[in-house]
Amino acid sequence: MSGNRSVRRVTLAAALSALAVTAPAGAGAAAPAPAPAGDQAEVPARSGSTESAVDRVADFYGSYLDVVHDQGRGTLAEALRVHYLTPELRAHLANWERREHADGVLRAQDAPRAWRVTYNDSAMGRAWTRVRLTFGSAEHPRHTHLLVTCDLNTLRITDIQPDTGK
């Protein structure tokens, strides 16, 4: 799927090899020793596209969680909502939040520690992504799942609902 956020895995040995600097001939300096051949540590690389609805949803959730985690709901979190969410969705979320006393973007009262966005479907000018939010500790994770709708013309998020298909 060309519009999906991709994660490229590179072995530690390949990463060290790409970063290795060899001394000019006769300089007397030794080149760095290569990593052991059996080392399978991986270094993720992240990328995205401004034209991808899935990437836009991932960018929004990544930025929003950083802000909420670091600063709480404030002017920056609101600015992200204005930029990424339609006015209709913002009004809907405001009503939901007054009723539920929770963050409508996250469908939770506290901030998750991790997120994952995956493509689900697209049709009739819309794309649907599944968002998994991870709460709790690494030893005892809890997940919630959301189904997020994005307009393919504007790339703005038009709906956020609990994902009942999970």
C-alpha cells in the first residue's frame, strides 16, 4: 500500500557499516571494527507523505499524544485539533467530552503511552484507519481501538469512533 507509513528495518551491522569512516591510506588509523555478523538488532526508520490520509492520521495522533503527554490539553493541543479535524468533528467532540468527561480524540481520561495507525479501507472519497492506543505499563499494556475517518480531498479527519470490529 503506497500511502501507508512505512517502517524500514536495518540491521545494526548494516547501520554501523554505513556510518563507518575509514582513514586515508597510510594515515595509520584503523577503521572501526564491524559489528558481529550474528547481531540482529534493528533500527527503525520512519517516513510519511503529506498526500497520504493514513500518514496524516498517524502524524496527528503522534503529535497530539506528544503534546497531551508533555503539556496536557492546552492551546497547542487545540491548535492541532483545528489543523487536522473538521469543524463539525470538533463540535461533536466538544459535546462528547462535556458528557463523558474525557478526551474525545483519545476516548480516554488519561494519555496513552503509545499509538499505532494502520490502513483499514477507502471508498467514496473517504479513508478509514484503525488507531490502537496503548495505556498502562510495558509489562501490563491495555489497548483501545478507534476507527478514524478522513476526507480524501481535504485530508482532514471527519470522525473518530470506538472500533467495535476489534
